[in-house]
Amino acid sequence: MVRPLLRLQRYFRRKPVRFFTFILVYLMAGSLVFLHAGFMSDTTARGRDSGGAGDGAGNRVLGGHGLVPGNIRMLTKRHGPSWPKLDDNTSSWNRALKGRSSKDTEEGCAKYIGCYMDDTQRRALRGASFFDYRKMTIFRCQDNCAERGYLYAGLEFGAECYCGHKIQAPSASERECSMECKGERSNVCGGANRLSVYRLELSQESARRYGSAIFKGCFRRPDNVTLALPITTIIPNMSVENCVDLCTEQELSLAVLAGKHCLCGYPTPHFALHDREDEELCQRRCPGEEFESCGTEEYFIVYQTQAQDNRCMDRRFLPGRSKQLVALASFPGAGNTWARHLIELATGFYTGSYYFDGSLYNKGFKGERDHWKSGRTICIKTHESGRKEIEAFDAAILVMRNPYKALMAEFNRKYGGHIGFASQAHWKGREALLSLCRVA
């Protein structure tokens, strides 16, 4: 009897054996607990079924509350996993309706339009779009589209948001829009190639935009339309989208709607956009979009497109040698480079530099390569403060800035370039301490 016990003791002294034995015992104990719990719940359910009385229609009643078998399933459902019911034909319809009853639609921010087909080659909503496969919600999509001035917001595949001014696709069955939103499981965000579409009730501020274009207002027809707006096109199905796209392609900054006429151009003294008219004078429905105004022959609707006004980008050297040298003087970090940029755009002539900075030359400051005494630039950047350097110039433009901000800007430029920033390691080094000491 003693020998078997000794063998058993030696057996359990081995660490791996003891470890796996404990794991086995733990799993067996857990299994027994789960089996016991399942047995007890099953017994309780059977006891409830057998302890009820029948009603007049033959349905079993529990506790006098008139719960029919369908309601019994609802009570016992929490004791086990929720399995999908294959015979429930209304489940997908109910899930689709959840999107309509969201908090956002109840507050009047948007109206649910319906489920629409979508195609990756030709989108139903062809404006801005963004995706979030973790946190997409109906409100987030609506807010994103409303901020950009779009009339419609559509959600697809539970995580994709599309914006547009018109729905360019046929409708689909509500059952096909049944995917839950990734960020809110209680609501529906379209389906596979299916959009849950909402019409947005834009605020007055949001309505001032059309996608990337900015609404400028209603203006009276200029005296000389051909001179003020050189490009004119008749578009039978006129809409804001069609006119803005046309003027953007022409790289002109103004898109002007006058009924079926789309006019493109730049702000000029002939059409300065200073005197706005009452917007009611421009309220005439667009032929191609019933929810938009396209102006009239006498009162124009004006949008500013994304096209850059290149008239201010042309720069050149002075036509003749200047008789005076003008210094653009400042402490490093005071904004000298930004001042040069503004001077060049305002005058159309290059600025020079006492130094040669290749990175600035590559960014368009072509006067950087010229010798500072060449006389071909309108002014010369310098940080020098010696008497000899000062007397070398005939006049000066002095740029001043808060000394602390100037030193911080120069420190960032030194370690991060003209448009970069110094790293945390640089700020913790000795050079940063010296910069702070200069301020003190």
C-alpha cells in the first residue's frame, strides 16, 4: 500500500505533470458547473410551461397576464443564444426601418428618402465621400455632407458615406438596405451596392456652399457681360453642379448662373461683386435640379470655384536696373519670407536676398539666385545689423515681431526648414535652452 502512494507522490512532484493535471481538473469543474446551470434553466422553463392555465382560445396563459406562446419565446430567449429565425420574413424590413427612426431624423436634421442602387463605376451620389470601417454613424455622414453644402447623404456597406446634389440611380427594395452601421448597431447604413439616402435640411450657413464652391450671392447683370464674363455656355439641363464643373475645368474662379446660361470669369472692375442684391430676385428653379436656384437674365447667381486666380501668380524681374537698393530687414523668424511672398504677389516683381537659399529658390523665389546688388529685384531680404551692411542700402522696409515668437520661429526653421518644426529631441537640447536665455 505504501509503495503505490510513494509512486503517486513522485508522479505529482514532476512540475509539467502537476500543471497539466491542474488544468484538466479546472476544465472538468467548469464543465460540471455549466451542465448544472443548463439543467436548472431547462427544468425551470419546463416547469413554467406545465404550470400555466389555458385561456378561452386555447393559448397557454402564465401568471394571469395573458402571454401567448410568442411571448414565451421572448422570455426564455435570454437563457440561451439568439439564433436567427429563418421564417421571419419581416426581419430585414424592420432592420431597414431602424435607420428612419434615428435621433438625427427625429430632430429634423434630415429626412429618410429610401434605399437606392449604387454602382462603383457610376455612383448614385457623385460628390464628396469618406469611409470609416470602425465608427461610421448616420449623424456623422449627414454632418459631413451638410458641412460641404450637399443636399443628399447616403450610407453604404455599413461604413461608406457619399454626398451629392441629386440621386442618379433607381430605387431599390428596403430589404436590400439591411447592413448595420459600424459605429451604431441599432441603425442601418445601406447594404452591398445599396445606399440608404437622406435629404438634408441645410442650415442657412451650410447652404452658402456647393461642395467645394462658395456661394457669393445674387448680383445684377453687369453693363458689359462679354467683357466682365468672357466665357458663356447654354446648358439645357442647367444646375449648379454643371456650371461649377464647367468653370472649374476652364480654370476660372467665378461660376455665374443666369437661367440656362452659364458664365465664367474673374472678379474685375466690370463685375466686382460689391453690391449684392436680395436673393429673392434670383430665385428661379434650375431646369436640371428642382431644389436649386439658377438666377435670371437680369439677376445672376454667383459661386466661387476652387480654381486659383492665376492673374496674381505671374512674377518677373524689374524691366530695368533699379537706382535704389531697398532692404527688407528683420530679425530671423520675424516673417521676412512671408512678407516677400505678399510683396511679390502684390507687385508682380521678384524680391531678392542678401543670402542664397536653394530651398526658397525651388519654391518659386527666383530672385534668390540674383546677386543682391543686381538691381533687378524690388527689395532685398537681409538679417544683417552691422553699420557697413546698413549703409549699403538706400532705403529699408523694417519687419518687426514679438521677440519670443521670432526666436521660436527661427529655432523651428533651423531644425525643420521654412515650413517645418523642430523635433522634441531638439527642444530638449542645449540649443533650445540658449534660445530661451536670449529672450530672458
